Amino acid sequence: MEQFLPDAYEAPSSPDEEVGYSLKVLKLVAQNIGDDFNGYTIVETLKSIGIPSEKINYPNTKWRTLYEIFEGALSGTIRIEHKNKKGHRAPFTGDDLISKIINEFLHPLTHNADEDKAKALAEKIKNILKYDKLTLLQEDDKYLILTKDDLENRSDNADAEMQYDWYDSEERLQKERILL
């Protein structure tokens, strides 16, 4: 699918400041994912994430099926739970659910282990997300969708961790020298 958005395009801001995704961006994301998968794979992937069958409007156009799920996640009409860091069940926020869905469709196993196809789709999605001031960062076998601030904080934390690791290693070396 070709993109016809100019580089200077800015997505309209959402009235709800917590929402990171605009509907225009989600429509383009849904269209790109729809272009890469058949309807059966889209439906089965949504079900595997935990989207209830009755919320998946299919048969329908592939992109429209995804887009309606995205709209439902943003509006709160589609909610699924996950285990939080404390091990308690908690609902995903709309943004988190959308990120989880996008991440699942970018995973190479969803592309029958074709890493090149997965990376090509990831690059398309990354180019669309920038209009909502979001970026896609690959970490191991998954992608993280981050705001620019999150990415900068992540970089700052990585630098701090590296400094801490170096300091910790240096301190251990000094203790070892004292023991010798």
C-alpha cells in the first residue's frame, strides 16, 4: 500500500490527552496490516490476543475488521485483562491493547516465520506512527510503541544503567584488590 501523506503532515490532536493514537493513524495501520494478512489470520490473531469472537466483525473488509477493534479499544467497549506486575488481573488501557494488537501482527511467527516480511510491515507501521509522535522500537522478538519522551527516558535510563554497571564492576574490582 502506498502512502500519500506528506512529510509535514501532522495528525489532528485528540481531545483526550491520554490517548496516543489518532483514528486516522489507526485507519492507516489497519489498512497496512489488512494488506499483509488474509481474513482468517486476522480473526485468529485477534482471538489469540483475547478479543471476544462477538466483538470481531467478520466477514467484513480486513482493514475495517481491525479498525473497528481499534475504535472499540479506544472507546472502552472492547476490553481484555492481563496480569499486571503484581500478578493481579487488570484491564489493558485502550492504547496498551492497540499496542499489543499491533505488536502481535508484527511478530515474525504471524508472518509464518518470515522475518523480512515482518520487518517490512514494521517499517511501514513505524512510518505511520510518527504522525502521532510515536515510534516503534524492536526489543528482542517484540516491538515497543513509544512516545518520543518515553524513548528519550529509555535512553537516559540505559545510560544510567550502563554507568551503574560500570561503577558496580569497578567497586567489585576494588573489593577484590583489597582481599588480595
